[in-house]
Amino acid sequence: MALNQNFRINVPKVISETIDGETIIINLESGHYFSLNHSGGQIWNDIQTGHSTEQIFQLTQQRYPRDAAQVPSAVSGFLAALLSEALIGPCETFEISEKLSTPTAPADRPFEIPGLQKYEDMQDLLLLDPIHEVDEMGWPMTK
Amino acid sequence: MNSPSDYYDTLQAVFTSAAVRAGRIVRTYEVGGFSIQLSFAGPALVDRICPGVEHLRICDSGETADFKICLWDSLSTSTSMPPPPWQDRHLRAKGEIPGLSDERIFASFQMGSDALSLMDQENSTALFWVRDAERIPWYETGSPLRYLLHLFYQRKDWQYVHGAAVGYPEAGVLLTGKGGMGKSTTALTCLFSNLGYLGDDYVLLGPGDPPTVHSLYNSAKFTADSENFFPELMPRIANPRKKPGEKSVFFLYPGFKEKLVRSSPLKAILIPRIGPNAEPRLESVSPIEGLKALAPSTLAQLPKTSSTTLRRLGDVVRKVPTYVLHLSPKPRETPPLLESLLRNLI
């Protein structure tokens, strides 16, 4: 993952909520939803708050100084997963929201590889437009 | 195409013409302090829309209703409908019609019922049209006007949710999660216990701490597999000649009206899970598990949802505890467990 490639969340079709460090993400178009583990939720929050990819690397290394060597590949893999699920998109006109003037405090838990779990069980509920006929006036008509 | 507001006015005139031709029938209902007036052109839609909400009926409030919906069908009123002002490709998931919606008007076409709904969000009025009332499926009769009720209450910062609810006027629980996990069956077993019934598929959550859960529909739907659990209800089902695969629909009003609870302070969220458990039991889980059960299935079924909808649901799971309800193969063993839970939470 190139450090100069920045990302933004694909709003409004992608929405999320974090409770007690656990995050759920929902793609309103596909009906797929995702849960993030704790470190994944931290990175998601970093993207939401307008941090550059370089800053996200730095922040994650500051949170987990003992595992700093693992961070680049783990974060890159996580960003690639978010990208492949279209939860984030490249941001060409990126404005960094804030500078990292003070280091982030180390996390009070061991580093875990940021992870994304995907759920596809809402496909049946998502009321996609079914194949239908139209009446003589052109109004849709369920078969 | 004319503006969405122009189209709304055009269809309002079509309704007026249909009402003159077939006669106007007015019914008024109340949910959570808001009055909802349904004006029908002729009787054809009354039996398709009203049974599910009849427990909420109040005296007609005249022109002062908080939300007014005009409903008609073309077939019984012999009223022609102008062609749709959109091309077929404009229909999106959940029937949203972007070209026919703007800041004021929200339009959707609900496949299955083949119903067009137009909501005037500024004036809290709406239009509901179908070609043929007889084509409305029974599952829609059980929980009618979902899109419009969701749109109205969303603007009040209330939330229409996919879930069942049971309890007492002093305390209730919300059963949520995807279909087929035992929500409806658990809710129905409460008819044979001390617990009251607020709904088996969709209910309304009002603001507050704790939030309040409100009954919307007095219907219950169950599959052929669940019919064996409720043999005494089978003579009462509304669709005895149902199509293959269609659920049985049963209205609790008026036959079981003493079991219906209008609203309850919400004390817990339960996620039913079917399993080989010797007896039902509760397992406390984190709030995010409650949100994972509640939010995706709610959002997948409603139009015009957004990050605000998810935030509202997040606020609910932060305020009340969430449990997994491990069900046993004997559904009627569940209500005593829920009664015990509610006694501890009141």
C-alpha cells in the first residue's frame, strides 16, 4: 500500500457505528455488513477522522510499539480488504484534517491483526427490484 | 417529467376523483401519541389495510391528524392512473425512484404489493395506490404501509424496526435478528402466558431512556413448520387458502385483544437462536451483538435509511442490555424465562 495513496469512506452508501470499541459497517446498497475487531475499528476511525495513510501507519505503530514491525503489512492488508469490499475509495484531493503533534498513547491490549468479518445473510431481505412485467400503462407488475 | 410536487398534485386529483366515484371512508389510528388518518376511496382497500392496525383505532380526529394518507385502487374505483413518469430502469433496490423524489417528496414502488407510495415530507401527507386491491399479498395485509409509517416516524426521530416485542405495559423486550430464528413463534407463545403481545415482525421504537417500544400491528405470521405448535390458532387464520410457501396470517384483534399491549418501556433486546438446548436460557452479550442483529435486517427492508438510522439504533442498544435467547425445541417453555427476566429488569 503506497503511503501517498489516501482513502475516504464511501459515504453515504457505507455507514458504521462503533460501540465499546467494536464496529459494525453496513453497505446499504449490497446489504452486506461487516464487523471489525478492535484494531480494525481504530483504523476505521482514523480513516473517518480524515487521517492520511501515512498517519494511520504512524498512529497504529504508536498504539502498539512492541509490534511496530508488523504494522505496515497488517495495515496495508486491512486497507486492501476495505478497498476490495468498496467500503473505502481512493481520495485524490485529500486534505489532512490534523497534524499528529502529540503521540498517541499505547493501547492497553496486545496488537491483533486488524480484521474484517463479512456477513451476507441479508441478501434475501434486501428488496432488490425483481424481474417483473409491466401493464399496458407501463406500471410494474409482479409476476 | 414534471417535478415531484407536480406529480404528487396530479395523483392527489386522481384520488379525489376516485373518492367521489367510490365514496370516501375514513379511519383514524394512534401510535405513540401521533394520529394517522387513512382516507380510502371505496371499500376495496379497507379490508386489505385495516385489520392489522385495527387495535390502534381511535375516533376520527377530522382535519387535525398528524399524518394523512389517501389510499385507492384503480380497479374497484374505475379510475385510470396516468402512466408512471419514470422509465423502468429508474426503480432501485427497495423500490426507490430517485427521479420522482426531492427534498419534499419521496416516492417508492413496492414490488409484491405493486404499490406506489408518495410521501409529502413537508406536509406529513401521503398517497398510496395499487392497481388491484386483491393482489395485495397477505403478508402485506399483516403489516401494511411499512414504507410510509417508517418515513413519517423517522422524521420524528422514532425508528421503525424489524423485530417482535412482548411484555407488559411496564416493561417489554424486543426480539430481533434475521427471519427463521424463532421471533414470531416466541411472540405467539406469549398468548398462552402472562405476557402481552406488541408485534411479531415490525414494531416502533420511540425515544427515551429507556426507549419505548410501540405496537404497530396485531398480526402474527407463522410458517407451516410452526403450525404444529399452535393447533388452537389454526381455525382463526385469515388466509386458510394460502398459496404454497405462504405463511399463515392471524390477527389478534379482536379475538385476543386482552393480550395486546400498546407500548412498553424497552428493558432488553433478545436475539433468539434455535438449538438443541434442553431448556431455554439467556446469555448476556455485548451491545454490538444487539446492533448486528437489529440493524442489518431493519435497514435492508426500509427505504431512505442513512447513518442517522444506524446511529438511532446504536443509541437503543447502548441503553438496554442484549441477550442471546437460546431456544429449546418446546416453544411454550420460553415465556416463563422472559417473565422472570422482566421481573428482574422492572
